[in-house]
Amino acid sequence: MKFQSINFTCEGCGAPLRYSPMTNSLRCEFCSGTEDIPLSSETIEEYDFHKALRFLETHRAKEITKKVKCSKCAVTFKLTPYSISSNCPYCDTPAITNFVKDITPKSILPFTITDNEATRRFKKWIGSLWFAPNKLKEFVDGDRKLVGYYLPHWTYDSQTYSRYRGKRGVVYYVTVERTVIVNGRQQRVSKREARIRWTPVEGAVSNSFDDITVGASKTISHAILDNLSPWDTSRLLPFDEKYLSGFESEEYTIGLDNGFEFAKMKMDRVIRRDIKRDIGGDQQQISSVDTRHSDTTYKNALFPVWIAKFKWKDKIYNYAINGQSGEVVGERPYSVVKIIVLVGFILALLGIGFYLEEYPHLIEDIFAWNP
């Protein structure tokens, strides 16, 4: 399917405008002209989760290949099916396209961390890693730039009511007689030992969850996206295409229903914590939990992420920097050579220590030696 790209041009010189996190505006890289992005008074809405699922059952978006015609150089190039924005591979002009999904992002967290600041934090994080291969440092110090992505996320609100069964453990102490060996002889001594008295319990807890965030992209692993949290969703702004100019962005590839399954796992950790608090006692056991969700709503939003990929020994390692907070998360390679050298050094020190312990007179000979 063919699309005409959307872009924004500088009124002063006609060059492309890109969103700048430093000025929170569109900026021209040639004449430094800027264009403000007007703040919208539109309210960030929550949408009914079950109503959306019913809608999606009858509206299935087809996977298409996007052919985009650059408005600057007129060359046509391909984008992945769910890409929203990118840069023309020929003239590097920002290109924004149309949505193909039935649920489109209605809000966005603009980048506040610049590429220079993200790179600085990334270098600092890499420098803190033990046993990282030298090539990783060379990769960071090289001219490779981080890529700015707006990645889709779901946020969920839900009221929960959870009935549970379990046991409450109360610690008590008893005095017992034990036989111990003292100076080679057996002796009977009295000792206090802890015991736990378990009592069956059942009850219920209620929770109100607000903006549980779940990454809806497969561009980077779900584990990395989750570890980029927390996101300050109170700063969400109504969606505006201008924030995408100069950045990669995409629609969701993890559906609304699957995203909610991830959200329920996050909620369950909180629910179980509250159940243990409700059980009380010194220790708690939870045997069953039955949770009912109600008043469930969602938002589809774009969150800012700086991304880098590093290849080491035929494996790709992914890194991400939260474009709002600057939090760095990633997979790290290990240098086997550095580990072997350290282990060898430690073994050598232990060997020297053992040898000197066996032959202490050597230390005296060394200090007494007078050439």
C-alpha cells in the first residue's frame, strides 16, 4: 500500500524540521529556526477495555507492506507494516505515515532526554560493568549513534477484588534438652528453639490499580521494556505527529488482550503482597487466590526510548535508555579472557599465601637479605 509521507519544513529555509527534546519544539538543523508545538487542552481519556475487545473481534487489521513516497526527494521506500515514522533512507528527511491499526495512540510522552545526554548515561553505565569486552567500550566511544524510538505501550486501570485461602504462622519458642560436646566430653544443655504454629485463614482484599504500563512492541525484549519503568504517565500529552518528526515510531504488535495478561501479572504481585499483610502473623502461606477485575480501562500511548544494539560473538545484545528518566537497561556480554586472567591472578595470590604459610622462614629471609 502506498503512502505519501508527512513532514514539517522550516519557514525560514525550507529544510526539514525535527523534534528537539532540548527545546521541546520543532527545530531546523540548518538555520536553527524553531517552531513551537502548541499545547492541546484535550483531556487524556481512558477507554473501556471490554468494549474495545468486542470491537477488535470484528475488526482485524491486515498486515501490509508500507511503500512511502518521500515528500522531499520523491523516492519511494518500504517501511515495516506497523512503522509510523522513520527517516528517508536516501535524503534522511523525516517521514511520517498513516496508522493501520484500529486502535491508534491518543497520547504521547515526548523525549526529554537528548541523544547527547542519553549517550553520556550509556557510557557511564557501560563503564560500570565488570568483565565487559573492550570492543563494547570501543562501540560506545565510536561514531555510532543511539536511535530514538517512540514505542507503543498499553496502560491499564482496574478495580480488583481477591478472595484468598492460606495459613498464618506465629512463631513461639520451646526449651529442649540437647547433647553437645564440650572439651571432648558430652554434656546435656537446655536450648530455646523456634517453632511455628500454623492457622488456616481466608479473606479478601480490594485494590485500585492506575496506569499499569505494559510494552506493546517486539522491537526490543519485553524484559528490557519492563525494566525501563517507571514512567511518569501524569506527563502524557495528547498525541501530536510533530513529536514524531525525526524519530522512529511504531504501532503496537502486542495486542490489547495479551498486554492485559502481562498487566495482571504485575497486579498479582501487589495483590499477593497485600494478602500477606492481611493475613498477618510472623509468616504467611498463600494456597489460592481468586481475583475478579472490574471497571477495566486502557490507554494506547507512545513512550520515548533510545536504543542501541551490539554484536559480540554472533549474538546481538540490546540496550535501551528511558527517554523520559534516563534509566539505562540492557543485556551485557562477558569477556572470558578477562575472567580467566582475574581467576588466574586470584589463584596465584592464594598459592603464594599458602606457600608462605608452609614456609614462614622465607619471609624472614627476604627481609633479612642485604645485598
